[in-house]
Amino acid sequence: MSGVHIPSEQIGSIPRNRCLIDAYKDYKQGKISYAHLNDMAERETCQVIRELENLGCEVVSDGEQRKFDGFAHYCLHNSPRYSQQGLLVDFNDGHTRVFAPHLKVAPFRYEHTADEFLAFALKHANVPVKQAVISPSMLSLVYPPQGIDGYDHERFVADLVTEHVGEVRRCLDLGAHKVQLDFTEARLSLKLDPSGQTLKSFVGLINKCLSHFSDEERQRIGIHTCPGADIDSTHSADIDYKYLLPTLFEINAGNFYVALRGEANPKKTLKLISRILKPFQRVFIGVINPNSTELESPESVRDLVLLATEFIPVSQLGTCDDCGFSPFADDSSTTRELVYNKIRSRLAGTKLAEEHLNTKI
């Protein structure tokens, strides 16, 4: 009889080395070409994949080294169609970022798609590769409040669905282990609209896109939610999960990646998940906090996983990090050395939990 196995995956981003951060600044100042920047990022991608494999990761990402504007804007990068204005998001340390820069010139189109990054990573990886993509709900926010002459919102949404579905489809066809929709704006939406109507509209849009995929394909698609991770700070950690998770788990996806380590009351969150998790869904709980410089021990990871098994069937459980590490391209707050030590703890702690559970079989 086979023993317990708990899958463990990273969310996506690995901190960029200083050379790539500086190169991106040089590119924005016109000092180097896009081709030169991309060549450097491809070399960094190969290095990250090798390093993750050496850590013992059974599934890797490309570290998002080529998402030059970060996880939220990669598909709009280097496009003259978008303004510098957009949704201004406040983080708890006082800094702000612009999410979803407003569309100036119709129609809506991706400039870059994640399958480009996946195709490159697959050539250099010796283990399965997951691919993170930005959610269509985040991109729905690029449509300006004042509208665009000759391009109504209905037409915009139709174009957005076409672009997103095509991106996910190509990633699946290439052989992605999982395609993960980064839905950071889910929790944030409740801060901006406590009524929950914005969140419901986001979930409706995501489900509209997912309706283009079969049940089998949706088992390879996941949803990631977190309170943000930027320069070791968050944008919506003060929003109670009880207002988010019941609606979130109405998304017709097979996998959910839920930040947990940074939560004040993980047990409360696990109890909530146990009541809303559907039989065809797997939840990957965050056991590592990317916003903390404290290194989690394997034993603390084990204990959090074992706590989770009190509420969630092991067959529907996995582990992950709460969020990507330094998911914006200019974030140098976290060292790659610390990140790799955190990943080691996640992998080792998950194994310890497996060993404990296998002794009870």
C-alpha cells in the first residue's frame, strides 16, 4: 500500500539578482535594448530553475525573471496602449503601487503571454513546470472609468476573455503541470468594496473564462489568493478570510493556493476551509511567510501541516508559500539565500508531516 504524499509547490516569483534589477532600470532609461534585457533574464531563468531543482523541488517555476514589470503587468509590458495611471494600491508600510494601468488605445490585447515564458522554461527544466498567469479580474481593471470612445465595456470584456482563455489554453497544451491564476485583488477588493459585489463580479468573470475548459483541464488550473507581498508588506491582511473564502471557493478550479502562515489564526481559517472545500478541489496551504525575515523551521512547517490534516482530508491537501517572493521586479527586500532556505524548510517540513502520517497507516 502506498503511503501518504503531500504535494508541495512554490507560488512563482523568486527574487531577482541585483544585476537584473539594475538592467531593468537601465532599460527603462533607454540605456540598453529590450533584447539585451531579455537575454539576461533568460540566463537568470536557467539559473533559478537549476537552483530550485537542486533544492529538491518536484515542481518548479521559472521564478518570473522575465516578468519585467512583475506578476501583475507582464502581459502589458512595453506597450504604448496603457497610461501611467491605474488602480493605486496602498501597502501597510506606507508605500503604494499602481495596479492595472488604464487602457488608452483600443482594442485590449496582450503584448506578452505566459506561454512564452513556459516554453522557454520547459526546455531547461528536468522536472514538471507550473506557470502562473495574471487573473482576468485584475486585467478587467485596466478599462478606464470614463470609458473609451468606440470601444464599450462589453466588447472589452469579450476581448479580455479571448486573450486570457487563449493564454491558459496554450500553457496547458504545452504541458504545464499547473496553470495558476494570481488573484491577489480578491482580498483587496473587499477592502475597496466591503459589500462583496466587486468580489462576486471578479469570481463571475473567472468562472466565465474557466467555462471554456473541461473538468479534466480545470483539475490542472489553480487560484492563488494572498494579502499581497511587496517589500515585506501587505495590502489587505486586515480583511477577515470569512468574507473572502466562501466566495473564492465558488470558482470552478481544481486547486486553491491559500496564504496561511502569515494569518493570525490559522486554525480558524482551516475550520472555514473544511466547511467550503468541494470534493474535487485541493487546497495548498501557505506554510512559509514571504513577508517575514524569520526562517521557519521544518518542524514548524510540519506542525502546521498536521494541524491542517485535522480539518482537511490529506488527499485534498498540499503545501506552498503564502505568496511569491519579491513578485515585483524592483523589490530587493528579500535575499535569494533566505528564500531558498525557506523553500528548504517547506520541503523538509512537508516530508516530516508525511512521515508522521505514514506511521499511523
